[in-house]
Amino acid sequence: MKRHDGGVREVRRDPAEPGSLRGAVPNLRDWLKQWEDAGRPAPAAYTPALVRTGDGWDLRLSR
């Protein structure tokens, strides 16, 4: 996951649940707070869409 400053934040999975993204939710919340604190648009300013890819899904945001 990319941070607003261009760095990369690791999305950690809960080792007790293989394939779980449970650890990703707190990471996403932290990232969104940092984004808003930096004066970026609020999440409500974007329309989310899940797009199927060859190996999973991509989250795409549009304004």
C-alpha cells in the first residue's frame, strides 16, 4: 500500500488466518487518517469500484 508521501506501507495479514486481510483494515484506517491530516481530499470525495483482474481484484477510485 502506498502512503501519501510516496513511501510504501506493508499490509500485514493475520498469521492465524491464512489469506485474511484482517490486519489490512487498521493499516488502511491509519493511512486514510494520515492522508486527511496532510490536507488531502476525504474518502467521500471519491467513488470506489472493484475491478476484477487476472489474479484478483483492484480497488479503483474516481472523482
